[in-house]
Amino acid sequence: MPWRQVAVLAFWVIPAVSTAEMYTWIDDQGVAHFTDIKPGEREHKQVELRRPSLIPMRENIRRGERVSTINRQINRSLEGDHDGNRKASAQQEARELKRKNARCAGYRERLERIQQQLRAGYSNDKGNRLRRQRREVSQKLSRECLLG
């Protein structure tokens, strides 16, 4: 019996939430306000709400890699360098890639060491420090290695 009441309640609440309207107006001091209640006498605009676009992280990374590849190709074609300069730039690019891969491997190793320390047990202070380090290294890894 309680499930039936929950179903009836959901039947009435969900459509009301999905049809919410959003309004915006600017007050006398130039501050923009947003609300879901119609502002009455004030001059206002109704905001059109769109569903957020969701791109999985892996697809986002692939797009970034494709854009980077396209940018490199465009830069090469715009430079119009001679073959010798192209070889030198290709070697330089290979060195940079090797450095980046080594740096990323270091981040991964450091992250794994921190994870092992967290799994092994810790005091509160050490745990907070390890979680902070894990967060920082993880951000560096994603920023420098995964996203670009």
C-alpha cells in the first residue's frame, strides 16, 4: 500500500518539476537576479532552459587529442619549412613527447605510492596530507597528460 502512495505522489511531483520556469531581471543597482517565481510587476525575461550536454570524459579526451593533432598539422603547413627544419622540428617534438611521457609515468607512479600508503593505514594528519597530495598529483596528471 505505501508504494502506491509513493507512486501517486511521484506522478504529481515529477511533471511539476520538469515544467519549471526561470525568470531573470535587473534591479536598480544593476545586479542580475534569477528566480523560478515570476517577479510580478518588474520588467523581466523568461529564461529558456536547455538540457545540459553530456560528453563522457574519454570522448572529451579524444576530442582534445584530435584538436591537438589538427593544430600541429596546421602549424606545420603554415610554417612551410624546408625538409631540414621539418626533421629538426620532428626530432624536437619527439623529445618533448618523450619528456611528457616520462613526466606522466612519474605522476602515475607517485599516485600509486600515495594510494598504497592510504591503503596501509594512517593517522588523521597523515591521511589528510596524503589525500591532499593525491588530489594535487591527480590534477596534474589529468591536466598535463590526459587533457593536453
